[in-house]
Amino acid sequence: MNDAGGNGSAEDLARAAAIAIERYSLAYSTAAGPFHALKSVSLTIPQGRTVGLVGESGSGKTSLAWAIMRYLPPNAVEGPGVIRLGGENLIEKSPAEIASIRGRRISMVFQDPSASLNPTLRIGDQISEVLMRHQKLTQKEALEEAAAALERTGIHRPRDIMRRYPHQASGGEKQRVVLATAFACGPECIIFDEPTTALDVITARQILDLFVRLRDDTGVSALYISHDLALVSRIAHEVAVIREGEIVERGRPAELFSSPKRDYTRALIAAAPRPENRLVTSRIAPAAEPLLSVRKANVRFGQPTRLQRLLGQTRAPVDALKSVAITVRPGEILGIVGESGSGKSTLARVIAGLQDFTGEIGFADRRFARRPDLDRSYRRSVQIIFQHPDASLNPRQRVKTILSRPLRLYDLARRGEIEDRVASLLSRVLLPANFSTRYPHQLSGGEKQRVAIARAFAAEPKLVVCDEITSSLDVSVQASIARLLVEIQAATRAACIFITHDLNLVRQLAHRIGVMNRGELVDMFETGDVNAADRHPYTRELMEAVAVPPWG
Amino acid sequence: MRDLLRHPTGVVGASLLLVIFLAVVAGPSLAPYDPQSFHPQARLQGPSATFWLGTDQFGRDVLSRILHGARATVLFGLGATLAGVSVGALIGITAGVAGRWIDSLIMRLLDGMLAVPDLLFTLLIVTVIGSSTGNAMLAVAVAFSPGMARIARSAVLSVRTRDFVQAAIARGESRAYIIGAEVLPNTIGPVIVEASIRVSFAIMLGATLGFLGLGAQPPSTEWGLMIAEARQFMFRNPWCVAAPGLAIAIAALGFNLFGDALRDILDPRGRR
């Protein structure tokens, strides 16, 4: 990776600005009055430089991207201020002029590559369309040029990819295609809106390396939007932190992260998980009798039904879990990491009794060989918390109904006590007692996840399965949820299976870590041994792909 | 309710419905004349101070007949929809909850019924069981139920895979609790919305059946029947066709806009 922070800002000042935003404001008019998305934002992207824009959801970072692209919804109201591209004010341009600028002089790369490619057009046609439109190439020349552009992104057989439709390409290939399209016309500036967030760790790393290589080859200026401080600090020459539509701090990454001036920046830096910053202090005796032991668990999807077999249709079934064996000791936090599709969520569903399996689950001194055998007492002892709190709470039930349900179901409280118990559950997850009369949609994402945690612990479980419970939350909320979980876990001594793709986070709080890949458990180790020599190659590959916060 | 008043379509729909329901409730007492009394001296007249919307071929006051007919027409639409929605929703929820081959069987049968256009289907039923208001209502209800069943089923299916239902299964909840407390309350929304839009189709189907002489029978003041009776005199006095036609249009539009607004408001994505 190149030395991003090495150039002095005096040199930056001498460079002409590719994009210059001066005191730009933007509001959306809504039924509840105007919502100010951007408040007098000033930002300069010098030519050939990458500026990182870091902020949490709702901070206005995507609004800024759309404002530069001149693609605003009808209810947008722009305040005074200018957005200049190479000296020309974009705000004063006519729609036709903007259309010829977009894609040619300025382009954009989105978070989700499958959403930004047209599913009904072949990939080759999508790249060549941009070239034909802006470079006035003939179709033959454009296809030629598209193949060359794809080759530059490291795709080995570009002709092959160009004949395919987007759904026939992998996520990494699609994002390469999007990058190739963005770079195709040699634009002055490219806006990257979280281009690696939707990708797996290893693919994300490859795309990031590709971005750096293409940027250095072409000398393009870039605005790189992300919520990931560690990632931005590696690639940007300058970082701007945005909060509630205002840029609160700017500076070179090394300086910004080592000596932040504003409290918000400091909080943001503190919230990013750092592996050496352990949240868990307890130790688990290695010889302890396991609480849960899963043996030879297999799950197979897409097995042909009896009718299909009768009709002679055969499909290759997918093995979501291949003979997986894990043990969890009482009071232990077991981290499970892996990329999407590695089977980690399937494992969670098997343990929570939501997925049919073959094999055996041992819990305390009982044995279960089939899902229907998992009875209410097992289900009470093993609770699950899901990734999306929006989906895991019934929108038609008040918080008190949601929290009192486990108490009633498992007879954990007498009728008169339920209200008190709900209040104490809420206080345990640091929510005020009057939240009990609210509906889920009246809560924020983090508050909803707290309610979901309270519901799981209401059953007084011995094991809680946490399936990516922090992934859909903002960085600062993530940190508080992780800390809360560890606190409750320590107080109740319940064991915990913590499933995540965030390797920095799992190293903060797990006693042991299991690594899954393609339905198999490939590695299992004590957290302290993460860098030991006998780690599985895949584990090492994962660890290397992740940006560890450099400051501290 | 406040949301409804802020929704422009909702305001228009609600005001139209208000007018219609005023006629349903108080129509007969507001009517200036007896709807069946003949005025032989004043047949097929246009609007005047004495007959605000003119008279028909027997000299009956069109305004009075429309006011009297509101009840029959609108209640027909509401009744048919209510019956069709209840039966359809019940079938759809059963299919969605049962799943597997029961679901496939029910849905294939309903697909077959859906393949026949609503009007043709109601005509078929009325021809078989005989023409009367009650039978026409029954026919419309039967024609509606497959569509409603589909909507109810898809609502059940989309709710069933949501995490809160999965959480209930993981807790070890009984089937009855999961269906009654977790699934059903979340499927009611789309069913109610669809029902309110369907009322307008029911009114139009009812009027069509009346027009074809297969629904209400003379001397009923049902709006469709009024148009059918006055049809041959349309060129001498267009008002005796246009006025009840307009009344049908207002009722149908009212329910339709109201249902559309309801859909926007009940959609949780639109709620802040």
C-alpha cells in the first residue's frame, strides 16, 4: 500500500483543486419541516489526491456525493454555496451539460455492485455504452476499449466476463466491472461511496488494492466515503469527519488520528474496535466440561423433493455445513468468523433450533439428534439474537409485550411481578423504564438491539447465540452494544456464541475464535494465539485482509 | 387519522365518501319526492328548479331516485366485499400457514378461478343460481375471494420468514401463538387496504349486473338498474343516464382514492 500520508499539505495547497465545495448547504423539505442534510460544507479535493469522508449513517456523507453528481431528489432545497469542478460551478449547469459531465469528467462507484449494474444488460454492453456516449467511439472500438479497461482491473479473461450478465458474476467481479466503468473515460474525479462495505473481507481488500493501483496509474482525484476509519486512514491523503451535515474536523490521517481536536472525532476513534483492547477479562479453564457440544453437524440445502426425484430432475445440493464440531464451555464467549456464505449463520440457526440438521447436539447432559427433539427447556436455555433489530421485533407489539413474553412462556415470573421484571430488564440494557410502552418503530437501531438483547436474557439462558448483532449498527453504537453484551454476559455467566465478520471486534471479546470457510470449521484457537505459527492459511489470509486501526 | 388528512389523495377520497355516506344514511329523508311517484306531465325533463336532476321516462325525480338508491348500491358493494374478503383471507391464511402440498393444492385451484374474468365469473354464477340482489352479492363475493386469498397468503408468507417469527420459533412458542400473535396482526394491513379498493370494483360489478338485469329488479332504485332502464331514452334526456353514472363514478373513485391513501399511510416505510 502506498504511503498516503507522506506528502506535505503545502504541496496540496499548490495543486489546483479538482473539486472545490464552498459553504454549500442542502436541505430536504419533508412533511415535518425542512431537514438540513448539509450545513455550510466546505471541502477541497486537490488534483490527484484522495480525500476520505468519514461519518456515521445520517451524517450527510451520501447527500454530499449526490450533490456533487447533481442528482438530487425533487424535495431537495439547495442553499447558497458553490460546487466547482475544475473551476466551473456545477450548480449553474443545465441538465444537458450535467449529463455530458457525468460519467465523462466525474463518475461514481456505489456500495452495492449488484444494485449499480443493470441486470438485463450484458456487462460488456454496460461498459461500452459509457465509452460510446462520451468518447464517441464506434461499438467495435468501445468493446475493444472495454476489454482493455477490464484487463486493467485484473480480470483475467475480460472477453469472457463481458459476455455475461451481472448475475453470472461474483460480487468482486461486479465491483471490478463498476470500477472499470468509472475509470473508463479517464475522469478528473471519482466519488467512491463505501465501495467495499458490501463485499467480503478478502474481496474487499483486493478491491481496495485495485483502487489504489488504478488511482496511482491514472492520477485521478477521489472522494472516498466510508464509515471505516481504519480503512480510510490507509488510503486517503486527507480525511474529513462529517457529523449531522457539518464537517467537524479535517486533517492528514496520521495527525487526525493521533491527536484529534474534536470530541466527536475522539469518540469515533475510540469506538473503532481494536484487537489489543480486550473487553473480556475472565478466563475459562481449558479443561472445563463443555456446556454445548455440536458433533458432525451437517446441513444440506436444495435437496430434490420426492416429486423432483420421481421426475428425474437432479440438482447439485449445497452443503451449508460439513461435519462441523464445536464445543462451548460454561461462561465462555466463542467467536465465530467467516465470510458471507461460510455457514456461520446456518450454524447459529442449527444451535437455536431453527434449521434441520443431521449430527448431534449435546447440551449439559442431554443429547439431541434431530431438530424436533429440541424441547422447550433446551430452547429456554439457548436464546438467539439476530442481526437486524428492525426485523427481529414484532412491529405491532409494545416493548413490554415483547419483553414479558419469555417470562410468561417459561413461567419465570408471577403475574403481578411481570411489570417490575420488564423494568429491571430495561434498566439492565440501560434503557429508561418508560420505553416499555413504546413500539419498535419509535426506537433507534441501537435501542431496538438493546431490547432484543433484553428479550434474550429475560429467559435466563445458559447460552446466547449472537448472529452478527452489531453489523447493522453505526460504529459508535456497535461499541456500546458490544460492551453491554460483555457486561451482561459477565453478570449472568451465560455462555455466548458471537458470530461476526468483524475480526477486530471478535478479538476484543472472544475467549476462543473459530474460523469457518465454505461450510467447514477450518480453525479454532484461543484468542491470544491468533498470530501463532500453526494458524490455518485461511485464517492468516483473513487477518491480513483486515485493516487494524493504526493509531493508539 | 391525522396522516389521512395530510394526504392529498386521502382528503379527496374521504370527502367523496362523506358525500356518499350522507346519501346512504339520510338519502330517503333528503329526497324531495317519492322515488316511485310518476309525474306524467313532466317526463324526460332536464334539470330545473322543481326537478334538480331532471326526470326519467315515467316522470320520476332522478335526484330522489339516486338518493334512495345510494343505500342499495353502496351496501351491495360493502357487503359483497366483506364476504369476499373474509372468505378469501381465511383461505389464503390457511394456505400460507399450512404450506407444502395443502398450499399448492389451494393455490392451483384458485389460480384456475382467477383465470376467469371477474365479470364473466359473476355472470356465470348469477345465471346458474338465479338473478336477485342477494345472489348478485354472493356472486361478486365468490369472484373476489381468489384474489383476496392470494394477497392474504403472500402477506402470511412474507411475515413468516421475518426474524421475529423465527425468534418465536426459537423460543419454543406454540403454533397457535405464533400464528395468532406474531403472524396475523402483521398481515391485516395489506388485506384491509386491498378490501377498501375492492369496494369500488364491487360497486361497479353490482351496477353492471343491475344494468344487465341480473342483479336488482325493477322498481328498485339501484344505480346500475337506473341506467339500464333509462338507456333507450338517453338521446332525449341524457341526464337520466349521466346522473346515476356520475353517482357510481363518485362512489367508486371515493373508495379507490381512500384505499390508495390507506395503503400509503399503513406502509411502515412511509411512516417516520
